[in-house]
Amino acid sequence: MSKRRLYAPARGARVTSAAAPSDSSAKALRLISSVLAPTTVLTALLFFFGRQHATWLFDYFGVPLSEMGLTAQDYLVRSADGLFTPMAVVMAAALTTLWGHRVLRARLSETAWERLLRVLTPMTVLFGLAGVTVATVGVLAPETFESSYAVPGAGLALGVTALLSASRLNRRTARPLPGALAVTEWAVSFVLVSVGLFWAVADYSASVGIGRAMEIEAALAVPPETVLYSAKNLSLHAPGVRETVCGTPDAAYRYRYTGLKFVLQSGGRYLLLPRLWTKGTGTAIVLPRTDALRLEFTSVADPGAPC
């Protein structure tokens, strides 16, 4: 009996020493994750999407982005346009995967679970390699995805995630990586997935921004219309825009302009378009938001109506 008591702690000592590398890996991963927090990448991703979205939207109307004076908060708010659907799809897929893992792990025996892993691991590797291949084609021959530029970036992000998952699945039956290698694997995967996301967002935000600009152009003929009053002559000359001089000498706003459409206000500036604006020949109007200007919105603007 004394030998058994001496033998049990010896086995426990071996288990503790074998678990040490895993503990160091976990500590290293926690340290890295605290530095490269996913929330930081998400915030940068939202800001980048909002800026790209605004750049392409204003570029469609021929207005430089710097002219509008948008703030970081404007970019973050604008990022909500177009990102809700893809983010919801990705989060739903991730949540479904986690729930499926939990249900299968609880219902399958250890033998059945190991058999399932032997089937899923090569399938995950093939999916990951396919995603990385798509990203490589997007770099070497970008014209291949001319109609869907966001595909290569999404392929890189999904492919690296799949390969990392396959590596972790295989590690259940293989020897765990040392702490330094585990941290390197996590960091490289994190960077590649982030690059893929930014790549995909850059292309997707451009398409969303141009799409929103085309919607604005299509709605120019739909009410309401904007009536612009000004204290001074603005000399606005554009197709469909009419200037009316108010007859009262002491009027606060002596000049009235009709035939305009209000697009947005940001950074202390108004962006207006003539109602007959076209991309080929149209002129966008950017005005500072001051007390010398007044905007009115009406369903039908009568150019001949009195001031």
C-alpha cells in the first residue's frame, strides 16, 4: 500500500509537467489577445467601411470627400449602411457552428466523435485551401472577380479561419504546440484574417456607396423639393435651377432658388443637387451652413410663387 501511495503522486507529477506547455500557451494567447483585441479590429473595420462608403458616394457626384468635412463619428454611423446584413449572416453562421458543436459533442460517444473529426478535418482543410486559392487568384488575376471584388478578401478570411480550425481539430489527437509556436500561429492567423476582412470591406463598401448614390440619383424626380433662400446672390447656374429676386428691399433673404434637391448635411456643409442632375453633365452644389442660408422643403416648389 505504501508503494501505491508513493506511485500516485509520481503520476500526478508527470501530468502537471505535461500540462505546463499548454498553460504557458494559454497565458501567451491571453496576452496577445489583450494587445490585439478583436474589438479594436472591429472598430477600425467599421471606420474604414464608413470612409470608403462616403468616398465612393461623394465621388459619384464629383465631390471630394475632404470638402464635406466628415468626422470619425460620421464614418462610424455611415458604416451601419450595408454592413448589417453581412455581419448578421457571419454571426449567425458562427453561432450555428458553436451550437452544432455543443449538441454533437454531448450526444455522440467518444468513438463516434473521433470518427466525425477524422471526416471533418480534411474537409475543413480543403475548404480552407479553396479560400486561400481564391484570394491568390484575386491577387494574380483581379479581372477574374471584376463583378465581385469582395470575393477574394472574403476567401482569404474564411480560408485562414478554416485552416486554423482544422489545425485545432487535429491537435486534439496530436502533440500540442509549444507556447511560442502557438502564439505565432494565432498572431499570423489573426493578421491574415484581418487583412482579408479589410480587403473584402474595401470592395464591398465601394459597391454599397455607388449603389446608394445611384438610388439618390433615381429619387431626384420624387418629392420633396428643396427651396433655398439666401441673403446674397449665390449665382447658381444649373439645369432646372431658377433664381428669384425677392422684391422687398429689407428682406432677410433676398434670393430664392428652386429646382434643387437636398442630399445631406455634414461637417457644417449642405450637399444639394439640381433636380435635373445627371452624372455626365450635372453639377453638385456644396454650401456652408450659415445664418445667411435657409432651406425649405415642399412637395411642389412653384418657381413663380412670391418670396
